[in-house]
Amino acid sequence: MLRVVRRGDRHDARDLTVSCRFEGDFSEAFVSGHSEGLLPSEALKGLVHATARAHGGAELERFALALCDRLLTGYPRVTRARVDVSEQPWTRLEVGGKAQGQAFASGSSERRTAAITSNGKQVAVVSGIDGLTIMRTSGLAPARIRSGDDVDPTGINDGLQPLLVAMLSARWTYTSADVTFDPYRQGVRAAIVETFGFHASRSVQHTLYAIADVVLSSYEEISDVTLSLQERPYRPVDLFREGVENPDDLFVAIEEPVGVIEVTVDRHPSPDR
């Protein structure tokens, strides 16, 4: 659904995808076919739309918290609810170097996400970023040593410019719902980007752990961070037949199975982890 928040001649577009899951005593609907007490799909959509009308201009987490509360208070058979929200970004069009207040273009593939789980007494808040496409052209992969050369553990003199193009996703859990979420989200994203850009990495795992360490060190209200990275593989173009050298500056995307590297770092890990 698209929520347009109008503030004078400046409008803010919010393109939200919402998923609701809930638990409760609905066994009769499955065992005997009695639908009494079920939440009809049209009623659920209406509830989502009404909540978006009232809270769609707020932080994603606040909107999801309000929707969880309405599910639990409005439907007694629902004992536990989970709401997932994902936001598709829209960016303002510029005319003559000036951003327009009412004209937009579709943004990048990056999404802001929020997941709220509540039983009415306990609430879990997980915020996230999904689909952040990043690239480094040096300093992220282990150095390849040319045969005949002395081993250089720093990789500075190996003559190679490694390339990594990847899609990164992050999720982090708050210890409390009593925080201002947007500044935290901006800070976590900045920590991800800055650490990825400047960390002297020995491997992808090394960098992901460094990002999580920076986030947990910076924000006491975050209890754990999960980071996943899916590489988009490229290889140097083979120009041997053309009689042209390619010193690792021309690459082509390749189609092959790719792996996802994922790490979860807890502030207080259990002894068996």
C-alpha cells in the first residue's frame, strides 16, 4: 500500500508491504470446519489500512507496534501476533537542481524492514535493512600471491585489486520498544557502510563481524545483530586472444551458484555458542 503524508506543498510517499501472522485457539476451524472466531481476510486488510491511515506516517516500528496492539485487543482469540513491514523507497525528482515536493522516482533495491512480535505483555522489536548493494574494489579479499614472489601478508604489494559486489542484509534486536527508532536505524546503516568501506579485512566473515562489533559497541539498546551477505560473482575478462592485457580492471558478471554468508553476534552469547 502507498501512504502519502501531505505537509503543505511537501509530500512524503511511503510504499509499505505488510505481513501479519497470529496464533490463538482456532482448532475448530481446521478440525470441524467452523469459522467462528477466525479473522476474515477482508477484515484483516481493513484493520491494516485503518492503522496505516492513523500511523502510516510514523516510524515503521511504531506502525507495526500499533497494528500488533489492534490485533490483540480487537480479537480475543489472538494470543500472539507478528507484524512484518518492508518499505520500498521513493526519491524526490530534481528540477533545476532543486528537489520537488510532490514528484518522485523509484529508489534503489534497498528496503527498510521492521518485525514486531507481541503477546500483549512482552514485545520483541527487530529492525533491519534488506537489499543493500555494496562494492569494494580493493582490500576485502585475501591477497593472492604471485608465484615466485615473497609472501606479503599485508597484500599491499601483490599487484591485485580484488573485487567484491554483494547484497547485504542486516537485522538487529532492541532490548526495549521505548526508543526513537529512526536515529538508531540511520546510525546502524552508517556503521555498516563506514565499516565496510574502511575495515582492513582478511575475509568477508572478518568484515561482517567487525560491523556487528561496531554496532553493539555503539548502541547499548541493541542486544544482537544478524548480518548476511550474498556475493554477485564477477571474474576478470579474458583478453588473451585479443593480445591485450587485463590487469584486473575489466570484469564480467558470471552465472553460477552463490553462497550466503551469515553471522549473528550477541551482546551476551551463551556458553555453547
